[in-house]
Amino acid sequence: MALYRAVIIGFLLVGIVKITWNVVEENQMAYVYAGGGDSINIPIFGTMFLILFVSPLLCSIVYFPKIAKKIYSFKNKLCARILKIIAVHISYSPCLCLSFYGSVYWTRPHHMVIAYWFYIASLYLIFLFNKDLFGKGYDSLGELQVG
């Protein structure tokens, strides 16, 4: 179950980084940036830093089904549900905020391709957020089923 999450999240991260560098190179060759392109370096390295910042949280999102299984092993089911809600919000809130910020920031002329990748990442994170928060357990492959 965690394998498809890891593959898709890894694909999105590599895609964002690769597309960012490709768009910057194409724009520099087309002389879109004034003064040799120094003005774009801060947003580019800010994007790379934020990807590095959210990487541990994305790892927790990848392994969230296993985390939820451990949480639901508690005897007190109310406590387990509260812990699950807290764990989901801790894992997803920074990632969703930075993904939305990246998509809004890069929505500008000559950079829309980067914004599209951030929009796709945001949609996938929203899908996983809903699945992890409102799901009734993890019933695939014989994992935990909470009734």
C-alpha cells in the first residue's frame, strides 16, 4: 500500500524539480529574465529548500497506513481516532500549505508548467488527506479494518 504512495509522491517531487530547472533554462535562453536571470534564483532555491523541508513529512504520508495501524492497536478507540486526526493534520498541513503556495506563486507568465505540477501535487495530497482522515481503516491487502 505504501509503495504506490512512494512512487507517486517521488514522481511528483522529481517532476517538480526537473520541470523547474527546464523552465528556468528555457526562459534564460529566451532572455525572459532581466539582468542575466539573477532575480529568479531566490524563488528557484526557495522551491528546492521547501521540497527538502517537507520531505520528512512526505515520508510520514507515505507510511501513514502503517502509522494508522499502530494507532488503532490501542484499546481505547476514541483516543485512537483523536490521535489519528492529530497525526493526519501534523503530516498534511505543512505539505498542503506549501503545495498551494507553490501553485499560486508559480502561476505567472512563462512559469505555468511549474504551477501545473504543483496543482497536480496538491490534488493528490488532498486525495490522500481525505482517504487517511475519513477512511474506515485500511481494508486492502488484509490490513486493519475498523468497523
